[in-house]
Amino acid sequence: MTLGYDLYWSFRSPYSYMVAPRLMALEAEYDVACNVRPVYPLAVRTPEFFETRDPLWTPYFMKDVFREAAFLGLPFRWPRPDPVQQAPGVGYRMQQPYIHRLTHLGVAAAERGRGLPFVAEVGHTIWSGEVDNWHEGDHLARAAERAGLDYAELSAVADGQADRLAQVVEANQVDQRAAGHWGVPMMVFGGEPFFGQDRFDQLKWRMEQAGLSRRA
């Protein structure tokens, strides 16, 4: 029996990037199907979160993401450029040239049954530090190809159906909160939310209780 779960994902989340290899390995080894449900990052949907946070939040966060990546053995560098832009005086409340299209590409990939490999490959491209200017040249096209997708076709959908895809993202965000949390990465299995890349082991444990089986 194939076990299914929802994955709420943001391309601006370093922790989403960090959990992807384990989710890919889980699906390769076990009879599991991931339903990727991309959402916009908090900086875009609730910028007031960052405007009212404790001043200790940022320095701790920056220490933790680099430490966690090193602990997991993953290459890591803050993206160049950041998928979410900010400016003095307005913070994140500005026109965003990257994150909406990225998120819509993720929705289109999920609709084609390749959501998990797409977010894993694009996440690696953005966060690993292996390339600069991930948004230029053929970096995204090559990531899509590795995920088994035609980037030209995916781009045509993202650009031509932006309003529809935005509605899908909004629905994902409503369902995410209804499932029990607002952050990413968040996996939902059997109606139970697992927030954070550090909840992967608990997610797998619950799946084992539900009869998780290896692929033949």
C-alpha cells in the first residue's frame, strides 16, 4: 500500500532545502508518494513577522542554518540573489521579482507528478552555493531536466497561468494552517503535522506504524 503525505514547501526556506535529500531517499526506498504543495515564504505573505521579531532571532537563525547544513553534510551558502528581496525602509514590502514565479514553477511541477524532484533540484541549485545567479542562464532549466521536466513547457505554464497558480498557492496556505502550522518545511501524514526538517525521523516513524513497506 502506497502511503501518501503532503509537503508544504518554500523555495526561500533553507530548512526546506535541507530535508529534501531525505525525502527523496525515503521515496526511492519505500512505497511513499509525496504531494508537494508550494507556499509563499513568510517574508512575502506575513512580512510583519519579521518586523516584530526579537532582535536575537536573526543572529541565532544564521548560526543555526550553517550549523545544521554542516551537521547534515550538505553544501550551503545564502543564495545569490536571495529569492526574496528587501530594501531599506520598506523591508520585504516591495515588488518581488523571483519568489512568485519560483513558487508557481513548483506548483506546475507538482501538477505534472514531479514536484519532489523539482523542488529538490531547484533547492539545491539555489542553496548549495555551487552557482551564482541561479536565476540566469540555464541553471533552472538544467535543474528541471534533472527532475524529469521540460523547463520551456513549465515556464510557459508559470508565465501564462500565473493567476491560476497563485490561487493554488493561496489554497495551499489555507490548508497548511488548517493542518496545524504555518511554517516550512511541513509534512502532513495521516492528518498529523510534522513541522521542520528535524521532524523527518518522527514522520518516518509514524509511517512505519502505518505499514511503511520497501519498494520491490
